Amino acid sequence: MADDAHADALQRLLRDRCPPAAVRAVEGGASPAALWADLDASGYADALVGGERGGAGLALHEAYPLLELCGRHAVPVPLAATMLGRALLDRAGVVVPAGASLTIAHASTLDAAGLHAPQVPFGRVAGHVLVQAPDAVLLLPVATAVAEAGVFPLDATLAWPPAALRDAVPVPGTHDLLVLQACAAAALLAGALLAAFEPALAYAQQREQFGRPIGKFQVIQHHLAVLAEHVLAARLAARLGCTATRAGVPDRLRVAMAKARTSEAAVEGAATAHAVHGAIGFTAEFDLQLHTRRLHAWRLLAGSEGHWHGVL
């Protein structure tokens, strides 16, 4: 995996630049430009780009801890997708727009009205989108699209009119953006599950009832043990999902296993974390809901567990 220096440095950066208050601000409509500028300047967006082209040259499995950290800190910009997207463009020989953040749209429709990509993750805050068009993968700027708010605060449905498609950059080769997006989503889910477990454990140790911490009660211990099992299983699965072929492309069946297992864990993990909090952790003042909302959103991103069990 990525050496501890890479993961530790990104952990420190995210703790400093991406606290819960910053996540809430971007979700509320604040500009993510300053946050993205700092993350891009750190070099992590190019972690999977070859060293001869200015990147860190990490293999996909080495970058897994970095992808997981994006989920653990609820990063409100598409850092994980940018890592994978820039790696794809690097392999395809396409020049990445300077400083651009990338997101992935694994599905779209094309008709006389233009190209339509529904519910694009981070579509509201990304600079460019890799779109799986009917006959090709295209790189398109978000600025030329008509955007509608998505279900999740940072997502958007994007539509490029025919005139805007003149700005599209075709990406040579055959690419499966669904698998790429599922790979990223599995790692994000694993990080979010860990982030949900940590406050649940802390709350159980601090909250007292009948004169002792609720973590001393067997039913709460059972909840925490079940949650810990889901967290561990999800992290192991997501790490295996970040296994690439010789060409550097995520392995489809391992991604299927990873996304199926992390999506399963997301449902149980979110419910159990809230149960430990006595169902109050969903309110806005608790940081827990920043992570459990993402668990529900990312569970469905790029296919739920039902879809990927079918693939397996």
C-alpha cells in the first residue's frame, strides 16, 4: 500500500483543511475553490500519474489508503475521482486541464437536445467530467453544462447542449467508467464507515445512563461489535477492489466484490451507528450525519449491492 508518509501527510492536510465545518460550508453553497487549490497543490490528485509526468507514480493498490481517507474525512470535492480520472487520462495520452478537478459520469444519453448525465457525483463542485457517452468516453467542462441540483447536496444532473459538445475531448481507447466509479465508491464507503464507527465508539464511552457509560451495557457492546465487523470487512473488500490489471485498470470482478460488500455494510453501518447514539446522531449538529448520509448516497453510486452481486 501507499507508504505511511503519503497517507499520514494527507491525513494531516485533511484534518487541517477539511474539518466538518468546511464540509458543511461547501454543502451549504460556499465555494470549494480554496480547498481544491490546496489539495491540488499538495500533489495527491496526481498520485496515480506517472512520475515522468509529474505524478507520484503509485499503483492503484498503493493509493488505496489515500482514497479511503477521502471518504473518512467526507471531502466535499472529488479528490478520489480526480486521482482515478487523471490516471485514466494519463494512460490514454490526454492532457489534463491544469488544476482541474474531475468527476465521473458512468451513464448518459445523447439525443437532439444534447448529452444528458443524471445524478453526477460532485457535479456541483467539479471542474470537468469524464462522461461515458454512447460511443466514446468524453472529457467535458462542467461550466458549459446546464446543471440541476441532485438528490445529494454536492451532486448535479448535467446537460450539455449540442453547441457545448464542440468542447468535448474524446478519450482514446475502451474504458468502463462504471467499474472505475465503483472502485472509487467502495473506497469512499470504507472510509465513511470507519468515520461512523469512531464517534459511535466515543459516544458509548462518554454517554452515561444509570450511573455508568452505555458502552458497559451488553446490547451496546453487541452493536459496536457488529459495526466493527462491517467496518473491517468493508475495508478489506475495498482494498481488494483496488487491484489493477497489468494495464493499470481496476479488475472488474474484484471491484464487483468490493462494491457489493461495502454497499451492504453501508446500510447496516449507518443504522447501527445511529442506534448507538439513541437515534439522535442524524440531527444537523452531529458530525455523524455527514458520514451516514454519504453511506446512503455512495451505497447506490455506480450500482448497489444487488447490481454487483448480479455481476459476480
